[in-house]
Amino acid sequence: MPNPKIVKKVSPAPAQKPFGFAQDKPLTPEQFEKFLTLATSLSPENLSCDGELPPAEIRRKVRWLSREWASAEREVGRKVTEDEVWDRVVKEGEAANMKRGDVR
């Protein structure tokens, strides 16, 4: 057991967001559209053209799309996840349904 006379009380560190994951900078509609296009292109069906492309071509597409995603993140100034993009799609779809009175 540590000697209580020697042990110094330390305040807990303030909670911080991980670097690059600041949610305080929302995407503009144009930025969101770019990420949505990239996220859609990264789906397995679109990557492989429904299984028609050879594996080497799929890998080339993934590399290119990944570079485009990283470039878009640099423009935004933060990391953007595919989950963030798809969550916004769901939220905007639900909001549109509520406006139309199409609540399920």
C-alpha cells in the first residue's frame, strides 16, 4: 500500500475528443454529397461491378477511392467515417418522411 503522505492527488484529465474526430465542424451539403458518392462507390456491389471485375481491378478502385476520401477529409479538416455519412442519410430520410407524414 502506498504511503498516503507521499501520494499526491491528481485531478483527472479533462475529457477530450480524439484528434481528427471533432464533430463540431458539420459537413456542408456539397461536402456531404461528395462523401455520400464515395461511400456508395465503396459498397461491395459497386466496387466489383456486381462481381464482373477481376480482383486486381477491385483493389485499384479501392486505392483510388481511399485517396479521394482522404483528400475530401483534408478539405473538411477532420476525419469523416462511413458511419457518419450513412447515419446522416438515415436521419435526413427520417426527417423527410416526417415532413410528408410518412412515419413508420
